[in-house]
Amino acid sequence: MPQVMEFKLPDLGEGLTEAEIVRWLVAVGDVVAIDQPVVEVETAKAMVEVPCPYGGVVTARFGEEGEELPVGAPLITVAVGAQSVPAGDAQAPEAEGSGEAPRPLIGYGSDHSRPARRRRVRPVTAAVSASAAAPAPAAAPVAVAPAAPAGPVPVISPLVRKLAKDHGVDLRALNGSGPQGLILRADVEAALAALREPAPAPAAPAAVAVAAQGERIPLKGLRGAVAEKLSRSRREIPDATCWVDADATELMAARAAMNAVGGPKISVLALLARICTAALAQYPELNSTVDLAAKEIVRLPSVHLGFAAQTERGLVVPVVRDAQERNAQSLSAEFARLTELARAGRLAPADLTGGTFTLNNYGVFGVDGSTPIINHPEAAMLGVGRIVDKPWVHEGQLAVRKVVQLSLTFDHRVCDGGTAGGFLRYVADCVESPAVLLRTV
């Protein structure tokens, strides 16, 4: 007799209490293997495929595409030991306990005891799946409907889903014009155009009030998580910023010479990261965090270097583990790998947490300077502006050199200006004369 096991939404990383179902990867009646991904969810940090620790036949799915579920809510039930389920029996049964704990998911936490917001979760059965797959009658898309249809939202493209999400369009209220009712980008754009069409204004004051309200964008998901973290940084960390201009001509020449010998290319970001790890070895105060409960400064043994990466979903900060152990070539490769995953929306929660120091190269946006906000709970962030030709006094003569502005924002609780200035000056000296690294490491 097959045993029905319930698989719940696991803890997907630090501080994440819920996730939105983006796409189901299995249907009721499908046979799944142990650790096979069954659903793709979006958290405030990343898109994640969630593997199931049970093997067997899917007997029920809980939640619809586009619905948010709290950690610990049921995702699916699996008949362990079954090879198939008759269509008439594919309903949502009560999960039976087995006395055995599910296998832990690699890369995820297993603590589901944390309280989460309660939400009504509806099982999606075989009947619902069949109706979602049936061809939908052709109809013009509308932005508002009296009731949302049951079952998964027929959207495949994440770009279409993002467009709708960014503009507040309810995908459940649209009739897709694609095959089998698939919602296309044109459907969302048509809905947006309908929303923007001027409605008959009953009175001038009402029209003015609507116009004055403007567009409302929900502050949730990644944008909401970033807003909360930055706000917390400003509330809790008494930060200060210092900056300096540096002549990067020799650094760029050194990079050109390294890349001229063949092999993997070395990025400017990797050279700056290598300089940062050497500077943190000289000034370990800045690779620390503050434990408010214990009233202690905790100096950290390893440098887990975060770097800012701009993606379609917004700004994310992937983390290079044990950066102090890597050379410039290894750092270049890891930066490239994490950046590719970030742009594809495939970073795991573990790739976005645990940083101890952040390097922010905002020069890629064509700006010279900035005052970085510390990535809480770290103690400092180094900002790097664009490297641009400027007049500079070099060896007593006015010359055109490649100049960069470096700015350091630091937690004034962990050190004073002398330490912060020493760190920044060391970084600038290495930028101006890379040979300084050979003398100190």
C-alpha cells in the first residue's frame, strides 16, 4: 500500500519567510524521483527550483502559479512506492505521517518551526490541471474581471510575468491569445493600453484626483527586500564616508600585460578585489560585524566578498566565498560565474548571503563617485567610480593619466577615521603602484 507523504515549502535561506510559485514542473499523476525539482519559486533574493525529497507519484499540488506561500506550507503530496494513480483517485488526500524525517535538501535549511503568515492554500488536482490545458476560447484581453479563474496561470515567459508584475496587471484576469490560452506579451501590453485609455470623466475634480495619484508599484519581492535592508543599515549603522582620487594608469597597464600572455582574461574587478583582500589583511577591523545583543565587535576570519550586480530583477549582491584564498584569475572566473547566474535569475540563496565586505563598481554606470550604503550587517563597503583620462601631475609634470575615485563607507563603531583612512590609502597606493602588493603579501 503506497504511503502518502506531504512535502512542505522548505526554508530557502536567511530571513526568507515566503516564496511565490512561478512555475510547476510536475503535474498530478506524474512519477517523480527523489530530489527531482517539482516547482520553481521566486523569493526576495532569487529564482529557485525546489527538489522533493520523496520518490513516487504526485497525488496533489497546493497553490497556484503566482500565489505566495509561507515557509512550511504544503507544496505537494507524493504516494511513495506507487507507480501510477488512476485519474479518478487523483485528489488531494490527507498526508500520512511515517515517523521518518524527510531527507534534507542540499543547499536549503530544514527548520520549518519559524512562524509565518497564514494563507489559504488550495490544492490543485488533476481536474484543475486538465482544465488549464484545454484550449481557451479566443477573446480580447481585459485588465479586470469579476472573478479570477481557478488553476495555474498560463504564462511561460518570465519576461511576460515580470512585465505584468511591474505594472500591477493581474494575469488571472487576462484571456491569453496564444495556443491553449497562453498569455503572451501582446496580451499584457494590450491590458496596459486599456488601463491607460482615458475613461469618461464624470467630473473634473475626480479626474484630477486620479491623475494626481500616479502609478503605484508594490514594494515587495527583491525591491522590497533591498529597501528593508538599506533602511535597516541607515537605522542601525552610524556610517561615515571618506574618498580619494587615484592614478590607475599602472594598474591598467599591469592588467594589459597579464592578459597579453594568453589564458583566461583578468578583469579590473578581480584586480580591485585582490587589492581589497590584501587591504583587509592589513586592516581586519573592517572585515567584522557588530553583535548588538552581546555588545561586541566580531572580527571575522575569512573574507566573503560581495559585489554589486545589476540584473533585470534589480540590484543583487552575490558573494565570493574565501576571497582571500583566491588569485586574480580565480576571482575573475568566480565573478563571471556568479554574474551569469545573477542575470539568469538562477542564484541560490546561499550565493547571496554571508558576505563580510562588499565591493561596488558603480563606474560601469559612467559615474565618478558615490557614497555607498553599507550592506548590513557588514562593517564597510568600497565604491569604485569610472576610470577616465584626466590631467594629473605625474613625476612633477602635468600629464593625462587614467584616474579613478575610490570611496569607503565604514561603520564608525568598529574603527575610527585613522583606520578607515589607512585602509583607503593602502588601496589607492596599490592602484597607483601594483608592486605594493608584492611588498606586503
